[in-house]
Amino acid sequence: MEFNAVILAGGRATRLGGVPKPSLKYDGDTLLSHALQAARGASAVVVVGPDVPGDGSRNVEESRRAGRLPDRGQLPEGVLRAREEPVFAGPAAAIAAGLAALKTNASSTPWTLVLACDMPHASHGVGVLWAALAASPGAEGVMAVSPDGRKQPLLGAYSTAALEREVAVASQGSGLTNSSVFRLLARLNVLDVDVPAGSTDDVDTWEDAAALGIDYELEADVKSQEETLEEWCRTLLQAFELEGVEVDINEVLAVAGVAAHSVVRPAAPLTTFIAGYAAGMARGIGQASDDASMNAALDLARKVAKDYSESGTDPE
């Protein structure tokens, strides 16, 4: 298969305290390096994300606000760099920026590999995707599906012409800012392909990073963030006279992450607000305890967000 590759290496990494995912290290190398390795064989590669060679900044918060990554070294020779507009506009906008950079600076290829940089084992699934595509004439792309049934559009290979067509259609309408990748791909004939376990494991939280054995030097900053969140949660509960309520911060953040990935990024705070409101209403009329009400509301919010992303339409 002749293909170019778009590697997504931007994003706010909110649940990592703004620590840039590409600079995290796994098995002695950065996640970005692993993504580049997964894209080996590409005619051209573009990394969509910020770049500040020689910056050397250790102030993660300052870099995050500026939309930059701390210095992580130069990209390999020949690898292109692009940035979505506006900054932090989301993965769909990043894909569009990558396609534009490839169209301007590289020869066109029939296929485009789209790959998020935070999946250290993505290379295990890439070969499976190409095999499935070769066996499926007429398909406009293939998308990885994990053993638990989760679709991952950021480990997929798609018709370049079809992607460019859908980007053009979106640009004539509401645009791609904060739009989901599922929506961008909604009209394509994309095959779901089962990939080996672990291929789509990504890093959204420090728990994910720990489970994958990923290291980062700013351990003190991570601890500080967790302590700050716990303190802020206690402060809010006291302000609302809810001191007896137990809040699973990690679970709330996880639901916010599902909403951000499955719908659009601003859906994260909206989803958690509505879930919390629903839980409060259920508790107020005596339907269930605090814990049961909150767990039920978060579970439902997670399910609705996933269903929304897969259907591309509002739930019935």
C-alpha cells in the first residue's frame, strides 16, 4: 500500500496537567518516536502539533498556555510539521491541517494513515489494518477496534481523496473546530477491524501512563496536580454544604474524557454538569443514595456519549 501518514501530537492533555503526551517516554523512547516507527513505510509523514526546538522550557503550564511543547528535539529529517487552526481545535481539525501540509509539500498517495501519538503499541495494529484494506476492494478506509469493542479512528487508514472531500465539505459548513473524527468519517465506507490487544491503549490519564509503564520526570508536578484537585473538590463540597458526599474524581474526569473524544471537546464540562445535576435530582427525590445516583448518572453519560459518536446523530 502506498500511503502518507498524519500523526496527531497536539492537544491540551488536560488530565495530564498539561504535560505534553509526545514527550512521555515508553521503553526508552518518546511516544512520538514510537508513533513515527508505527508509520514506517510511509512516503511522507507530517506531525501535527507544536514545536519549539531549543526552547528547553521546564515550565509545562507556561508552554501549555502558549500552545507549545517543551523542547523534545528535532524531528527526523524529511518529517513535516503542521498545526491545526485555531490551536487546540481538536483531532478533526488536526487531520485537515496534516492533509493540507502533505498536499503542499509531498506527493499525493492513495491512502493516509492517521495515528495518534499516545498509543505506544499502535504498530501492532497497523499491519492488520493494511491486510484488511487489501482484502476489501471498494472500502474507503479501515478503523481499529479493540478487543472490548471500542472503535479508535485515530488508528486507521483512509482514502486520501475521501478524507480531502469530507474536509472540504466540512469547511463549507460549520467547520472542523472542536468537531469529532467520527463525524468527519461518518459518510465514508469504513471497515471496523479487530486489532491485537493493546494496540489502541492510549494515555489520557496518569493511571493510563502507569499501567503502560510510561515515565515522566515531573512526578512532583503530577502529585501536586492530584493534591490540588482533591483540595479543590473539598473546597467546592464545603461551599455547597455537601461535605458528606464522596466524589470519585478519576471517574468524573474519565467521563469528561469520553465526552470530549466522542462528541466535541467543550462537551466535557457540559456532560459532567448535566450528570451531576441529574444525580442531585435523583438523590433529592429519594430514588437512590448519593453514591448510587452519581454512579448511575456517570454511567449513563458515558453510554450516551459513546452511542452519539458511533451514530453521528443525537440519541433517540
